[in-house]
Amino acid sequence: MRNLKAAAVLVLAGAMALSSCKIIKTPTSEEAAQAATGGFAPDRMVAEIWDSKVLPYLDKKAGPFPEVAALAASDPDAAGAKYGHKEKQGSAPWTFATRLSGTIVAAETKSRSAYVEVDADGDGKADARVQIGPAIRGTAIRDSLDFVNFNEFKNQIEWAQYGKAFNTHVNGLVLEKLSRDGLVGKKIEAVGAYPLPAKGQLPLVAPARLTVEG
Amino acid sequence: MKLTRRMTMAAFAAVLAASSAIPAYAVDLIAIITPSHDNPFFKAEAVGAEAKAKELGYETLVLVHDDDANKQSQLIDTAIGRGAKAIILDNAGSEASIAAVQKAKDAGVPSFLIDREINATGVAVSQIVSNNYQGAQLGAEEFVKLMGESGNYVELLGRESDLNAGIRSKGYHDVIDEYPEMKMVAQQSANWSQTEAYAKMETILQANPDIKGVISGNDTMAMGAIAALQAAGRKDVIVVGFDGSNDVRDSIKSGGIKATVLQPAYAQAQMAVQQAHEYITTGKKPVEEKQLMDCVLITSENADQLETFALTN
């Protein structure tokens, strides 16, 4: 009886994890492979919501970087309520959605976790770092979305795979195509997300949209 | 004689009165069940939970399951039998523990999980766990930086039945594997144990003398690894742990281990007791069952502020 209940709970948890997947009629070999791994396919889950939900959400939620950064510094909760998201419980910091435009003043392209430093207010000094991959730190894109929730996943491992899938997606879609030469001095426009930085550290933005010109 | 008898009777009556009074005025009991206190992390959890429970006026029953799911099941029975109002549990396996927590629920005893989650929701009232993935990424990023993004390294894994062993390893590799010049030459489980890590490290070192770093799934294994490395005269090898124990703090301060990741164990345990108290007194559950607590990177820069799994300012 106990085992039956436990099994029922497991099935329920599985069903919840799957609830954001679309049901497709004819299974392909890829789907058959997913079925073999318990049906959890984070890369496909992300691909399915990227254009329809993720980008529209970020475009709408994102505030101009100088405004977000100023409010986050003086009143993180107010900035969070306006531009950000965090899980209702636990101790994760706010993750803010932002629209950043400015000039690249420095570029770290030797590291696999490459980034550019961006001057957003024209004083010549860096105000934020924008990650340009291929290794993207953290899970800011996932954490900025108010329509995904850890409690709907089986455990931390699936939640982590899901978070990583956003980074993989944006790397393949946007960052891999970015030329890494002569970045300094160019204009940059990005829409993305960053977690409330520790004191004295620059915001580290994970971009969802990125253009570099000039 | 008469007097003595009268006194005996009076004493007897008093004892009777007292004993019949106990159930009526008994203080509510909270059971606190964790793995062995040999690991200071679990001890800090138990101490934190016990202190909070006493502060809120509860009696406590502190038990250890030694990572044995059968023993855990017996301890849950004990807690149910003793009429515990709530169980604070750091469980003995993410799959094996579901049935035990369900059994307590069926008996009307709510469970509040800390540190380790179970692969089910709706069975425990809350699951307050460290964000092991976030913490592991912090540790791995520091490790990669210390290694200069290249070199041979060893990974020591935790106990396989513990989900946290898997999630930390995944967090490590999601970062480290992005660096093609970082090469893992050995990956072995030392089951969270210091002595096992010492023995494993000795063997690994003989087969792979050209290692530059060791990343460990927890602090006790990191302590075992650094001891073996130092015994072999290898003070050059970079060791990074996970937990934030005082032992590792002291090692960092004396130039041994290079970094660890603090899990707020003490605060987590106290938060679980607070939520248990809310539930017992008002019937209110937390808004979300699974709750993640962020971890903090500890290096020589902030090791001074670390004390018993909490950062002081």
C-alpha cells in the first residue's frame, strides 16, 4: 500500500514535470530517445517556448539598464517587483530583466567564459559585463522568468539541466555567430537578465538578444 | 510508622498526580533526524534545529540514521510512536526516503526536509535545500580560475544514493567541461568520508602523479584529500571543497585547501523548525514546498567571517 502510494506520487511528479511539454502525435527517433530517458528533454522544452514566451516576456519586462541598476542599488525589492523575478521562497536573489545599450570598453575573449564590459552612461567606465559565451555563467535567463518554477520539476538535477538549456540555446542562436575580433569601441545592444550582484561587482548579464555594430 | 505510611501515601499520591498531569501538560515534541554527527555539517543542522525548537518551547528528540534507509524507517516509527508533532529530516536517500516520509504523513506527523530533497512533492510539507547546483558552479568557477583553465584534475564524488552528490558533480562539470584543456584523470566516490577520501587519494596519486587539482563533493572528503596530498609532500595541488566547515575554513586560512562553498546549514535547519511551528500552531504551509537556499563561495578573502556554517559580518 505504502509502495503504491509512493509510486503514485512518483507518477504525479513525473506528470508535473512533463506538463509543460507539448504532445506530438507521431514519435520521431529523437522522441523515442527522450522517452528512454524518462521523457525529460530540457533543450526541446526551451526551444519550444523561446520565441513564443521567453523573448516576449523579456522584451516586455526589461527596463533600461541605468534605471534598473539605480533602483536595484537603492531598493532591490522595488526593482525586483518592477523588473525582476525570484522564487517565492528560499534565498535566491532577484534576477532582473534589462535592456542594455552602450559602448564596449573592454573585452575578455581568451577565457571560455568570455564577456565584454559595457559603458552604458557615456562616462567611459564599465557599468556591466555581458557574457558572450561559449561558457555562460549561472542561470539568469531561467531565473528571470516568472512562468517557470522549480516546484514543477522532479528535483534539482532536472531544474539545473533546464537552466543550462537556456544558456545552450542562446549560445547556439546568438553568441556563436558573434565575431570576437575588435570588439572594443563598438556599439552593443542587448536584452537579457542578471542576478543582483554582490557589493562592488559589476552586473553580469546573460543576453537573450544581442547585436554588436560599428 | 503511621507517619511514614502517611508520607508514603502522600508521596505516592503526588507521584500519581504528577504522572497523570504529564500527558495533559506535556510539551510538544519535535523529532530531528539527520545523518551521523561525525560530519560537522549534520551536527550543525541538528544543533541549529534543536536550539530553535527549544526557543519555541518544544521538546526535542535528536536521532541519527547513518545514511541507512532501514534505520531511518525505524526512527520515523519511533518519532510517530513518541507522538512527535513534526519531524525535521535530513533524509537517507532521495528515492528510498519517499516511503518513510509518506508513512509519517499517513500517521499524521508532518515532515520538514532539510539539505536533501526527495524525488516527490506533496509528501513532505516543505523541502528546504541548498541550491547545490548554484553552489557547485561557484566552486567550479573558482577551481577553473585557480587551475588557470587547464591541467589534470581529480573529482571525488559523494555517496551515490544522495541526490546532492549527483547535482554537485553536474554543477562542477557544467562549468569545467566548457574548458577543453581541463582533463579529469580520475573520478571516484569516497562516500562523503574523510578516511575513505584519504585512502582513495593515496591510490589515485600513485597512478596519476601529474595532477594539478582536486575538486571534492564535500568538505570532509576535501580534508581527507589534502591530508593525503600533504603526507605525500604535494603542497602544490589545488583542493576545493563544498559545505563550509570550520575545518576547511582553518585549512584555507593556513594555506591548505583553496576554497569551499558555504551551505547555510544552521539557518536552513532553523527555518525548517520555524515552518514546522507555523504548521503546528496555525496549519499554514509555506507558499512553495521546495525552497532553494543560495550558497556562498569561501576563499581566503572571507574565510575569517565563517563560523559553524554561517557567515558573520
